[in-house]
Amino acid sequence: MTAELEETACFATLCLRVVAQADPATLARVLSYFQILNVVPRRVVAELDPSGAQHIRVETRGVSIHQLAMIGAKLAQHPVVDRADWGALGPG
């Protein structure tokens, strides 16, 4: 990762996207990683689609790309999580 990308991430809103099986503990599990970092997300959206998949989107600032990538990797290890990825939403 370049220093320029890391510097840009300081000003960008980063987004963690998780797709998981419907499980009451999944949302709390996702948010617990932000609690450990002492970060309050800017926005959290959780939806259950008709197929039973739970879609969780967490938008945040104050978390580095490396930290968000680690959170995604740890979440992907849980059996109920189908996918966990992240990206930058841009400045603002």
C-alpha cells in the first residue's frame, strides 16, 4: 500500500459490506470490531433480503484501510458470513 493511498484514506469514508446468513448475532459481531477500535460508525444499514441473506453496510471514518481489511478478513472466517469486503466511498 502506498503512502498516498493511506493518506487519501484519512479523508475518505470507508465502507465495510458484509453478506451473511440470517443470524441474530451477526450485526453485533460486525459492530464489536468497531467497538474494540473505539470508533463510532457514521452509518450502519442492515437489511434482510427475501432469500434470508443479511446485508450489512458500515460506513466509517477514523479507521485505516489496513484495519478495515483486517476486520473484513476476520469476519470472513465466521461460518455464517458469506462475504465481507470493503471500499472507499470518496471524500466528504
